[in-house]
Amino acid sequence: MRVLVLGASGMAGHKLLEHLSKNHEVAGSVREFFHPRLAPYKLYNGVDVRNPNSLLEPIREFQPEVVFNAVGVVKQAQPRLADLAEINACFPHKLASICKAKNLRLIHLSTDCVYSGRRGQYKETDTPDADEPYGMSKLLGEPEEPALTIRTSLLGRELRGRVGLLEWFYAQTNGEVRGFRKAVFTGITTLELARVADLVISRNPGLTGMWHVASEPINKYTLLQKINREAQLDIRIEADDQLQCDRSLDGNL
């Protein structure tokens, strides 16, 4: 299959580009950032989702069968409300219209932050109740069928920046951090997301709608302990019970 990955320099996007290239003909779009790890892959530079028409040339030239939208503004970057609205909420619907008009399959990446975290073990049928701007923007951006929307939370390395949990934690080597024992996480690695995407593209061409992709629940304190031990980071982790948030997803089909 020919797959176009939007946001190919991001935490999820670059891993999708790397892994999907093993079994598919893949290209990626980036706005301007380049990294040596992206050098082996076909890239379309200058694609700015603030101008959805900038996607038309890559689509015309590459002729993808599947478009994977890994573009998004993350809350850790402390984005402006205008960017949340334009990139997270509005762009996915413009993209969905383009894909529908050209008969392309759209896979869209969403987040567990569409839920408040007051209850946990959320199913696809549970009504989202995001109560902060990032979660609201991602909820508003979820396209309707025939798109497939994957809700999940991700853990992975980044090509630039340290806004994700893993990069932030690695930067604390030989330091001290707090680990929240009442913050529950069912995220997956970016590599696992890429494997799931490969499975969906290769074997489930008719899968549409909403899909929760999740691991077994783990609290952030235990998660950081595991990373600390496996990576031998020598970070002191202090248990903290002040923050209570359970955005765990029920990933059972």
C-alpha cells in the first residue's frame, strides 16, 4: 500500500515512517524540520497544515491509498489557543474532506485526553468529558466515518525537543523527580503504534470509526521506576499521591 504520513518528523510520525516502510511504499510530509534519521525516506517539505492546500501536491504526486494524520499540537508545548483550534480541531476535518473527495483512507491519531480522568477504563461508547483546552481541541478534531480514529497515549523518543514524558525523564538523569501513584496510564510505545498501524493497513481495510488502543493500566510512579531501571538512569523518584487522574482506556474489542 502507498501510505502518506503527515507530521513525519514528530514523535509518532517518524516511527510510523520508519516501521511502515518495511512493508509499504511510504512518504512523509514535514513543514520544515529535517533530521538525519529521516534522510532515507521520501519526504515532502513545506507542508503546513495551516494551509491544507499545501497537501494537494504531495497527494497528486505520490498518489497515496492511505493517509495517516500524526499532526498535532501537544499540551506539553504550552500552545496558544489559536493553534489548538486551527491544528487540532479544524485541520482534521479539512483533511477528511480532501480524503473523502479523493477516495483515500484516513487514519487519524487522537488521545486519551478527550476524557477528564475522573473515572478511568473508558470505552469507545463512553461520552468524552474533556475539561481543558488541549483535550477539547482533540475531541473537536476527531473526524467521522469513514475515517478511523485511534485514541491512545504514547511513549517514545523524539527527534527534537523534550516535551514528551520519555524525553523529559531522560533529561533528569542523576536528578530527582516526583512519580504520581494515582495517575493511571494505558499508553503504548510509538513502535507499538506503528505495528498497530501496519496491521490495520495490511489486514483491516474496512476498519472505520473509533478505536481505543491501550496497554494494561500502570501508574506513573511505577512506569518511571521501570524506565529508570531498564535505562539505568539513576534518577531518584519520590512517590507523590497529590495528583489523581485516571485516563486509562479499555482497549478490548
